[in-house]
Amino acid sequence: MSAQRLTQGTRSLILQAAFEIVCVYGFAGVTLGHLARKVGMSKSGLFAHFKSIEQVHLALIAYAVDVFRSDVILPALDADEGLPRLEATMSKWLEWTARPGTFGGSPLIAGFFEFDDREGAVRDSLLEQEVAWRDHLRQLVAATVATGTFRQDLNSEQFVSELCGIYYSFHVSARFLRSPESRATALLAVDGLLNRAEVGTRH
Amino acid sequence: MSAQRLTQGTRSLILQAAFEIVCVYGFAGVTLGHLARKVGMSKSGLFAHFKSIEQVHLALIAYAVDVFRSDVILPALDADEGLPRLEATMSKWLEWTARPGTFGGSPLIAGFFEFDDREGAVRDSLLEQEVAWRDHLRQLVAATVATGTFRQDLNSEQFVSELCGIYYSFHVSARFLRSPESRATALLAVDGLLNRAEVGTRH
């Protein structure tokens, strides 16, 4: 195995460990000390891979975005364009959050609250990802307008903002309140949002 | 001034500093070291007032709840029972979050994401406060049903969950995305939620 492949493997292990930490403790918990203990390396060993904790945080965001893309965005592309694809995306999104264990709970969302009043590269990166995700959702909504399912005059910004709200409420209900009703409540809210967007409905 | 009043005054100063920290850095940022630097005391000086950082976090939750009560819950009681009081509460809630500076951004909400996968007294206290707040919102909804404005068959759990979602989305939009449209978007979503709950509307 080449030295480069070994380095890549170690880097992946570090990011996997960082991902497990951020899911439980947020970005504030991803410190060099915590990470070094978890992967069984010295802090100086970590420095061979990442020059600062900020570099870890930025790589972690890219890593989480990759997981999100392969678990949520890509599988939904199998569904037909328009409403089926929008529904598949929303369903995968809710599923991802509710998954027990470390790979769930959308670590980036906790970051929205951690970095709302702080400046810097981590905030900028989180913001860029969230803007891209909302753009993706808006495109799915626009496609559902184009296929004739949703009203032509639908305000897609408003739709996406309300959809994100339903998602955040689901996240809090499922993972913080741990309510057994969280999924049913979210699906009912999503149904209402979709129905109100459809052609021929009052709005 | 008595020794007890001096102690109370110092305790308030410490909690005020902790509140300013939590608004920006979350609970993870409220460490004994950070707090000692901010109030200009030694860590051992802090220990005379709080036996552990967990005690600080618990006192901070109680402090934030007091601020929330006097800024949001109590002023809304001036409005008439039913829809006016529900609307006044929602309006004060949104206003509180959007306020620039330290007294805004509902520090407890960041805690929902920080403590979703962690156990302990801080989580338990945050949970208790959130359950109480949702109970308060449900009572306001029930009163709006009782005054005949909202439908008798309204699902108040669902209503409160969707309202919280609108609030979380507003919080992210105003404080993380820093969108100038955040308030208008939230008010439009709230209007829709209220209209759908009213007597004589389709649901």
C-alpha cells in the first residue's frame, strides 16, 4: 500500500471519528484532545493530517455533506421528476434524521445554532452548504410546478422555508423531546404543505 | 449592604455573563475558564457561588426562562384571551429572537441541538422547560378554540408542532442565514397556520 493511500485511510478514520463526535457533542466537542483520544493518536499525529482544528471542522462539513448526498439526495433521483422526486427527497431526509446511532441527527443543523452569532470559515462553509441545499429543494419545487402538479404562482421560497421548519420541528421532536409521534406529526405537516401547493387548491 | 446581598449581586453578574456567552457560543462555550475571564474572577472565586459548571448551566437555564417569561409570556397576557393573546405571544416570541445583541436568539434552542443525544441534569432541565412552554402554547390554542375562533376539532398538538417549526425556521433564517425576508416569511407562515385553524375553513 502506498504512503499516500495510508495517509488517505488515516484521514478517513479521523473524519469518521470527528463525525461521530459532532453528532453527539456538536462542533464544540470536536477538539484536538477529544479527537486524539478517540482515534488513539497523539495531537502531533493529528497535525500531520490537519493543520488546525478549523481544518478538521471544514473537512468534517465536506464529509457530512458527502454522507448526506449519498444517503438523501442521490437515492431520491431514482424517483420520477416532479412531485415523486420531491416526496422521495423529503422522505429520505426525515429517515436520515430519525436513524438511531451516530449517523443521524444532521450534525450540520446543530452548527446553524452554534455558529449563528460567530464569524469565520466554519460558519461560511456551513452557510454555503445550507444555501446549496435550499437551492436544491427550490429546484425540486420548480420541477413540480413545471410538471403541472403545483400551482404556477407558488412561492417556492416560502414553500422551502416552511418545509425546513417542519424538518427542524421533527428533528427537535424526534431527537430532543423523543416523542413517538414525531414522524406522524411531520408527515401530516408535509401533507398539508404539499396539498396547499397543488393546482386547484385554495391558498 | 449585607453579605447575602453582595453574594446575590455577584451571582447575578455571573449569570448575566454566562447568558451573554451562551447566546453566542452555546452551553459548550460556558466553561469555568471562559466565565472566570469574562467576570474577572478566579475559578475558585466562581466555586464560592457554583459548585460545578453543571450548576452554572442549570442556573443559566432558570435565568433564561425568567428573561423569556418577562419579555414574551407576561406582556402577551395584556391582550384579550383567545386569538389576540395567542397572536401577541407569537409576535413577542419572534421579536425576542430577532433582537440584535446578546439578549436574543433564544439560547435554550441551541441547547436542544447540543443536548439531543446527551443525558443528564442539563438535558432534563431544558426538556422540562420546553415541555412547559409547549403546554403554555397549547393552552393558548385551547382558549382560542373555547372563544369560538378556532375549530372545535383542531389538533392542538399538531398546531403547536407546526408553530414551533415556523419559529425554528425563522430563527435559522434570521440569525444563521441572516435573510432580510425572515420576518415576512415567518409572519406569512403564521398567518396560514392561523387561517387554517379558524372556524369555517377547510382543513
